[in-house]
Amino acid sequence: LAEECASEPVLKENTFTAPSKQSQSQDSLESLCKCLLHCCDSAWIPTVIKMSQDAPHAQILQHFYSILSFQFILVPSLMPVFTNKLASSGFFRLPLEHKGLLCAGNSSVLTVRTVHCGKDFEEVDNLLLHNLPSLCCRLSDWPSLLRDTPGLQLSEYKGPRATQYCMVILLHLTMQHGDRLLPDQTVFPSVVWLLHSVQAQGDCAPPRFVLRSALFLLAADTRQDPKPRRVNSLPLLLKLLCVMETSDPPSSSSDSSKMDGVHFKLLYHAGRLKPSDTESLLPALNFLYCCLSLSPAHCTDRAVSVLLSNSGLMDQLQTVLSSSSSSSLFAPSACPPSALLCCSHLLLSSLVTLQHVHSSQVQKSISWSLDEAVQRLLVQKRNTDNLSLVSLLRLLQALLDADLEPEVVSLTSGPSLVGPRPLGVEDGSLYPLGTRGAQCLSTALSGLLLQKHELLLRASVNCLGSLLGFLQRRSPSTAKFVVCQQWNRFLVYCLLSSGESYRLHPVVHKLITILMKHGSSAAVLWEPDLLRVMEAVEWRGVKELSEEATQSLRLLLTQTLRSVLQPPLTEEQKQRVKSVIKSLALHTPPNLPSKVLRVGGVSICLSDFTVKSEVFQ
């Protein structure tokens, strides 16, 4: 009766007086429904469950679960609390066991669907809705079902594979609420078998909500002693971690906390891997890098502390970086693959940056030769692939932003960077880079900017900006000397002569801006340099500019008005610049989410290579 009344809008809106009540107070239909729910919760449900434990009766249970389903309709606002209470009391197991024993109706469909109210709710809802009714087997049969290799299925939500995914989600949900449908020693090999089967069969990767559940299950008992099957599964698990992280980056502190507490558990064993085990180490380092780069900075404090305290991980990074050294004792065949070296550079750059932000404690630093890094960029770049150059520049940028005094990395210098000891005043203030090293690095970055490789362009100009910032803080005269070199005039000319796309490119804007900021009136002229940029934006219009290009162009033009050019700007030219700045201020391009680029087997976070925009005072 209550269910029928609850479906009538008129009865929902009006109140009625209970005949037994002496007072004239009004009661609503919702009050009646709440009273019924309280009676069910306190007396009816416990009684039926207790009676069914010894002798379950199919007809009684069918009515029981049907009435439970109606309760989700009566007072929807109370359902999250009611459902969580059912789930935390082990109610998942009961209907599944009854269903396997008696095949009694839909049983827990609505219960499970209401419990799972997090990310991807609609996708999970569809999967459970299509597969729970047909899941009629004993829990003891689940491991064998998870190990089945079904044939091709046409629907993502129907078929044997979808039923397996449904079981994975149920195992995850029950474990989240303190229950275990199967023992851990059974869950782990069954889930690993399923994931290997999907990979071997060439099927599409499981949906991300299934991956999330699978990884939760696999991470649940990683604090126990490692077993061979877990170590052998690391390559697959770490690849899945990286896929999930890059396709579904954390967007809040809650998501980051889950990442921190669940996914990082799987890397407990990664610290024991050998650097030669590229198949496992590469996805491990790549995953860690993506986690740190894709998470908001305020959410990475704990993660950075965990990683910096992992001596095994720091030793691995040290081994990879040392084996890539030109002066190392390793044979060329023993040098790490470029993808592994790239991941090491990127992860280390994130650790340097975030340790500086959070002032995290560092237990073991990594030794790294700044001398060899600069020489690689200057004389060995033709023998180094672009991916390694890009990651090396990203690391150098992070180190320069930390004034070459990072706690995470212990930098060593060399005679090609600094002069003989005792060091002069300039070399001392710029140590371990030195005056000669600053000039060499500047020359190398200018050469890389002419390569016109997109990521290399971005990494180079960001590194150049960090270099000049470091020089300005330590030795302003050296900074001015570097930007006033005639080579910079040639560089600007070449880039602006490469077509309209480069005249509106954020990298070119950033380059011209930092040259003007640090006082190089000789490297940048109104005509033809700035005039080419102005004409390009006036002809194209600001509406087609990306957010990054809009910001970089606005800063360029603002710096143009503040700089003393030779010859100085006329009033007409100043008004022309101000007019474009005004148009840019009115332009609000869409803020696109951070993307991940897959290059050479490595996932690279493009946010790390966004052209850095600095507000110049």
C-alpha cells in the first residue's frame, strides 16, 4: 500500500491524519514510509535473515528481496544510509549465496547499484543491471568463472566477459565495506588470470571502473610477504596502473588520497626490481611520474614523502642515471633504454619540484653530473633521441628553478663548466654551473630551439627561461651577457621567418619576452620582429588562439610596452599594441583538461611542457 501511495503525486503533496491519533497534528506519507522502514530495519529484516540461515525458502526469500527493492522507492533520501548499513553488515554475501542456491529473482540488484554511487556510476549501473540477474552460481564457483576465457562478445555490458567484470566489481564493493566474498589468496590469482586473459585475447582494455576495482583487489594484501606470482604479475599490473592513471587522472584531494593509499601499495615490490628488468621498471616509473604530474600540487605531499623514503626506488633511479653516463663503466649494450632513462628524468624532475614545494624530508639524495648533462646537450645531441633530450631538459629546468641546490639531487660539476680553483666571484656565485657552463647551456638551448620539434621547442624555451631566472638571481651581469649575444638575434629571426604558425606560437612569444625582460634591446626589434607578430594576430584574430597562446601573447605585448626598444616605440605603435592587449583580455578561450601523450612507450604529461607564463614586474 505504501509503495502504491508513494507513486501517486497527489498523495505525496497532501497530508493525512492517522485515525488512531487523538491530536490534530498532521502526518505525511513520508512519515509513514519512514516508520515502515524503521520497523523493517529493527525487526523484520533481522528475523527473516536469521530464519533463512538454517533453512532458506525460495518463495519467502523472493518476497523478502522484492519488498527490500520497494524500500528503495519509498524514501530515496534515506537510501544511501540504509544501503551502507546493509552493505557493512555483510548483506552482499547473503543474497549472492541465496541466489546461487535457489536462483531467486533479482536479489541484490538495487542494493549493489545504490551502494556504488561514486565515479562512473552510470557505466557501473548498466553493467550490474545487465549481469546481476543472470549471476546464479555459488561463490565457490567464482574463481573458476573468473579464469574462463570466453569468446568474442559484441556488447560491452553483456556476455561472459561482462559477467566476469561484474564479479570483480562485487568483490571490490564487498571488500570496501569490510566483507570478503573470497579469500585473498584466491582473489589475487583469479583477477590476475582474468587480466592476462583479456590482454592475451586481444580484447579491448577493461573499462576504467573495472580496472579500478581490479587494482583495488590486487593491492589489498601487498603488505604481506611477496610471492613469486605477484612479482611475475608486476609488468601487467603496472601497465594497467599507468593506463588508468593517464585516462582517469585524480581531480580532487579525495581521488589523490585513494591513489596514494591503494595504487602505491602495488609498488611496494617495485623497489625490489632490478634496473635491468625494464619490462616492470618502465611502467612503474612512468606510473609514478604520471601520478605526481597529473595530481594537484596540494594533493601530492604524502605521495612525495612516501617515494623519497623508498630507498629501493632511489637506488634504482641512481643506477639508471649512472648507467647512462658517458663516463660509466657500463658497456653500451648495458645502458638503459631511452624510454627508461626518459621516465627516470621525468620522475626525478617531479620529485625535485614537489619536494621543494612541500619541504619533504629527503633520506637519500641522487648523485648527478651537471657537467655531463650540459655536454650531452651541446655536443652529443645528434646522437641522442628527442625523447631523452626532452626529459633531460625537463630535469634541468626543475634543477634551475631550485637554484641548483635541490635536496633530492647532489649535483657535481666539472672543468668544462667552471674555471680552475680557487673559483672566481662569478663562478662561485653560479656554482656548480659556472660562467662558462651558463654560456654553454644557453648556446645548446638556442640550437635546440631551431630543431622545430614541438616537445623539444617547449622544453627548450622553458629551460632557457629557468636558466635566465637562475642567472638573474645569482649574477644579473651574466644574465644580461647571455641574452645580448648576437646568436639570439639570429634565433629570433629564424623562428619568425618560419611561417605564420610560429609567429603565433607560445614558444616564440616566450623567447622574445624573456629576451626583452632581461634587457636585450639588440636581440628584439619592433621592425621586423614584433611587427610580424602584430600583423599575424591582427590578420588571424584572437578568437582562434588557444588559452596558452593568448596568455603568452598578452605577456609578450605587456613586456613590449615596458621595455626600452631601439628605436623606442612611437605613440601610434603603443596604441596599436594596447588595442591588441584589450582584445586578448576580452577573449576567453576554453580551458582544456591536461592531456597525456604517448611517445616511444612513455606517457608524457603535456602540462609539464606547457610554456611557462611568468608575470613580469
